[in-house]
Amino acid sequence: QRPSVTVSYRYVSSDGAQYISYQQDTLSAPLLLLPVEVIVINKNDTIKRFELLDQAEGRIKIKTNLVPQYVDVDFGRHFPGTVSDQKPDTYSLFLLSNSSNSVSRKAALMQLFHTTNPNLFSTVLGIAMDDTDPALRLEALQRASDLSLMGRQKLKDTITRLAESDPDEQVR
């Protein structure tokens, strides 16, 4: 049976620390020792630490004096199970706007499609419609029908521009 891990994030400003909670499902698979890399990015630097998740559930504390712009727990490419990563929208928005890797930007976009904030949804689609990767532009266009009337009006010029002059035929 494949292991399953749930990860959640919380920054506590009074403590100056990022907390990462994890829980490994031990009902469907045995407890595994899981080596992970924790990455915390803020305005001034990037903190990377290796941790060993050796309990069914626990919490990692990373001291940082600035509010993180992005936090991730990387289980590696060869992790045999599933990870439910419950990132705040702000972390995914940072990744969508700043990652040089289109695969990471697409993962952030997919995560942000589940936001319950209608204003953020239109902003996310606008960022994706301006992306260099035509697959992300197309994905955003396909979700444009889910926009509120106000969101459609906000992105009208962008959608028109893509329809008339995007270099990718599928996007047009």
C-alpha cells in the first residue's frame, strides 16, 4: 500500500516562525521514515533544511523574521505515495508569478483554481493569460467561463488580445 501524507502551513509572526504540520496516514500503510527538504523563501533569502519525518504526525518549526512568500516541503521525485499539500493561496500565487519552471507554475495555477476568493480567481487567470507558456494561457482561457461578470470585464482586453494576436494557434 502507498503512503499518504498531509502537509499544512502556518506562519506565526509573534513567534517569528513558519510552522509546517504533517500527518502520515498509518491506517492504510505502515509508518515510513521520510526524508524531506523544507524550503522557505522570503524577501531577503531562501532557507533550505533537510528534515526527517519520523512520526505519524508532527510539526517542523523554521525561524524566519520575515513573512514567507513561499514555503514547500519537497518529498523528492521518487516518493512512492501521495502528498496532500494544503498551501495558502499566497504561496501558490508567488510560485505562479515567480517560478522559472513552467511545471511549477502550472501546479500553482491548478492549486489556485480551487480558491474561494473571486477577486483572486480573476487575478490568477490574468497572470496565467500573460504567461510565456501557451499551455498555461490556454488553461486560463478554458477557465474564463467560470469568472464572475466583474472578472470577465476585468480580463476582457486580455482575452481579446489573446484571441487576436497570440503566437500560439490553439490559444487564438
